[in-house]
Amino acid sequence: MSSTTPLIDLFGKKFIIPHYQRGYRWEEQEVTELLDDIWNFMNTSNNGEFYCLQPIVVQKIAENEYNVLDGQQRLTTLYLILVYLEERRFEDGYNQELFTLNYETRDKCEKFLADRTFITTVDESNIDFQHICNSYRYIETWFSKHAGAKGKLIPILLDDNSLGNKNIRFIWYDVEQEKNPIDVFIRLNVGKIPLTDAELIKALLLQSDKYHPDDLKFNKMKLFEIATEWDTIEYTLQEEVFWYFLSNEENTKPTHIEFIFDAIANKILKEKKYFESKPLKHATFLILSAYLQDLITNDKKSRIDAVKHIWEMVIEYFEYYKEWFENRKLYHYIGYLIESKGSYIIDTLIKESKERTKKSFVTYLEGEIKDLIKINTKRKDASGNSIAVNLKDLCYENEDQKTNDKPLIIKILFLHNVIATLKSEKEKAKFPFNLYKKTKKNEKWSLEHIHAQKSENITKLEQQKSWLQDHIKSLTNTNDTQFDSVIKKMNIALKDDDLDKEEFNKMVSSVYSLINKISGITEKNTHQIDNLCLIDKNTNSQLNNSVFDVKREKIKKREVKGFYIPISSRNVFLKSYTDYPQNNAYWRLEDRTGYLKSLEEMYNYFVIEAVN
């Protein structure tokens, strides 16, 4: 049965959000759009017209008490708007008691809303409360930008259906009591963007009307326990550091627990073959649904035992994730492997962890890392003989200029950063896989020549003068008389607004020629691994054409501004791998030797020592 119902008719009623629904999730966009729509209606409509909100679908469970099957996000937001307007509502004579809301999975929800602490604080104790608090902030912000909106919107929101009133109304749809509310909920939401596989699975697992009345009380307690654990897992997976440890993908889905259900569904599909090929839509939900029915029909489990069996699988996955995340060595080893190979390896890691002792599992992980970084390349020497390539020989650009070792160098340098963080005792640091992966997605990672390989032509006058300013300062600070002549020419060039291109390139060549001589750099060793580090491409583009000293200053400024610089790359420009560096202006042989030694120690541990 459906009708149009003004908001005022909902006052005094109690609305329950069943446990099989997701919690409150509206963001600023949805809250603002609702207020904008109401505001536009107020400004453009005539008396007697009404603005129809999307349906609210309910099922009556007692007098003035309803389960909300659809429309809970809008209903909760309107409740928050009415709370915000309360003082002005009372002044204007709209002093009726509001409707109440209760999310079944939140045992303190009704009290939380009644106490209205969300007005002054942001409660982060669970994801629903946090979203509600945030939405209240969005409402405050909206009204601060719309002068007079408080008084003008109150009658639009709260006037009844009397002749001549203009107001907002719901399409009120009351589902017959004998209908299955879960079936109605799924049917209403299938095809809507907000409904995820995880939400469908939640409805599938947590419906309580499938049980005999004699068992209902006990089973509802178990289902409530699962719903509570569900929220804990979801909240943890929403944490950015935890999420990017496990996954290489940015999760745009509103429910992150789907990550676990996807893994379980893929495992089940391999074993059970419920479908010839994986379904294109709602695959995870369909596989879990088939598995639940299989457990009941073929394994002769009761429904509650079948649900508990599936939930125990979820808990098992999550417990492994937590154990790996909290153990620093496992966190760094597994995080490196997942970033390098993908999340699909998690099932194999769980299998190996079950079958091995903790020590043996660590050895297994070290062997997997070895397989990723071990050098199996051979090259021909000047006489045409085949020789094995060592770590020090890995090159950004090989002599034939048709091949390179870039992919392997990146794997090794990435591992060097991960292990450097693991070895750091500073506040038990963890490698920031979240920053590394987000940078990889947005800016990409590249290999930076620590001592610049060669100067690329700088043609724009502004860039030429910037280069001159940086390098005059750097070379002057060396107090090296070898640079006196070129510094003098650079100062003259800096004042020339019609700088000759060839003259500028000669100065650049002179600077590099002198520094190459001091640093012991040749064309060949410029490209070797002891002259390479990982830098994001945006930073890389700002370092091009700069000598070591200038690069260090630019990197320091980038890091101060909040840009992520990997720990080993930072250590390179701080010369942390050099014992008592004699000169900080250049990347010299002693610096490359210290850096290479650190790389070799790490490489030899995984390739030679750890697996023997």
C-alpha cells in the first residue's frame, strides 16, 4: 500500500534499521544535494505544490513501529537536519516530538542519537557514528552558506497536507506483514549502485525469519554477534594502512569486507565448480549463496551451522591478516610479496602458514623474495664469452642500448627500502605501503640517477636562470677554486635576458665535466645500480639536470612539504651509507661503495644466506 506522506506524519514513530542492511554511509555530496533540492523547491514552487522524495519502504511490526526496508539514508539525514533546526523549530511553534531511529547492529544507536553528542564531537567508535557526525558537520556548513535558510525551510519540511501548503513528502510504501522483508530488501536494491555483493551477502546470512520459532531467540543472538564482528572487520579494513598492506588497488567500494568474501568465493569456485564460468555480475554473492545452499542440502548442516561455517571462514582470513599486520617481519615480507605479485597469493600464504612452523613460514617467505630478486642474467664479455651478471653490474642501460635491467633494479631497490624500514628501531616503524602504492598509481615510480647521467637541453629562459641560480649557490659553497671561472661566467649569464643557447650549454657541460672528474663518474658507471635510487616521477622531473648537491636540497624541500621520499633514497642524499663522508657536494666513489655494500648485504641475505 502506497501514499504520499508529509514528513510531519513520521513524528512520534519508531523506525528500526534491520541488521541485514548496511549502516549510514552518506557523504557530503549526498547531504548537500538533498538540501540543495529542498532549497530549490522552496525558491521555485507555488503554494499547494509538494516536492516528492524517493520512497520510504517500511513493514509495520507494532503500533507506530516499523522496519525500514528502503530509504534509511535519507531518513537519517532528515533527522539530523531537524535536530540542527530544533531551536528555530520550537521558536516557530513546531515542537512535536521527532521520530526515532535505531540501527539493530548498533546497540547504543538510539541513545547516541537521543543524547546528540554528534552536535559537538565526532564519535569514531564505529563507522556509522562517524558518518553521522560528519553529516551533521556538512549540514552546519550548508546552512552557514545560505542566509535565511533556517526560517524558510522549516515550513517546507514540517507543514502538513492542508490546502495551500507547499511541503516535501515521501512516497510511503507499507509492505504487507506476511511478505519476507529480506526478499523485498534485495529486490528493491538489485541494480542500484550502492548495493554491493557484501551487502547482499549480509542479507543472505543474517536473515532471522528462516528459523523455527523455538530456535529463534538463540539464533538471533548468534546473528547479532556476527553482525557486530562484521562491523569490527569492516572498520579495520577501512583503515588505509591496513588496506594497502593487503591490496594493491584503491578500493572505491563502500564495503571493504568484500575483499575477504571475494577471496573466499574464488576459493570455493575452484573447488565446487558451481558455475562453468564466473558470473559477470554479483559473482561473489551468487557463489556464496550456492555454497550456503550446498552446505544445507548436501552436507546436512542446519542453516545456522551453515552460516556459522561461512562466517568462520571470514574470521580465519581476517585473523591471518591481523597476525601478519601486527608482526613486523611478516608485515614487511608479506607486504613486499603482495605489492610485487598481487593479492591473489594470499590463499597460498595462508595454506603455507597452516602447514609450517612460524620459523619455517618465515624461511618460505624469504625464499619467495629470493625468487623475485635473484639475478639469473648472463652477458657476453669483450671476447664473446658468456659471464654471469652480479649485483654491481645491473644497469639502467646496457652497453648495447637495446636491453636494460630496470625491472629487476626496481624490485631490488624497493626491497632495500622495505628492509631498511624493518631494521629501523625508530618507533617500530612500518614501511608505508599505502604511500608507496598511492604514489605508484598517481605519480609512478622511476629510477633516479643519483649523480646526473647527463644534461638534457634546457631551452626556456626561466628554467635556464633557475638552473644557474641553484648551481652558482652549490658550486660557491664548495669553496673549490676549480669552479671559479665557470661561476664567474654563470653570474654574467644570469643577468643576461637574451642568453645564448650554445653559451648556456657550454657552461652546463663545463660544470658536469668538472664534477664528473671529481666524482670519478664515467659513461658506463653512471647507469649502474650504485648510482640509482627510487624517486617518484614528479620529483624526478624537478631533479633533472641538477648536480648531487642541488638534488639533495630539492629533495629536502619536497619532503618538508609532505611529499613521500622512500627511506633508502633519503639515506642516499644524506650519505648515510658512507662512513665519515669527506664531501657532501658530490656523489663520489666512496659513497657509491658504501651504498653498494648495503645493497649487497641485503641481496646476499635473501639469495645466499636465508635459504641455506
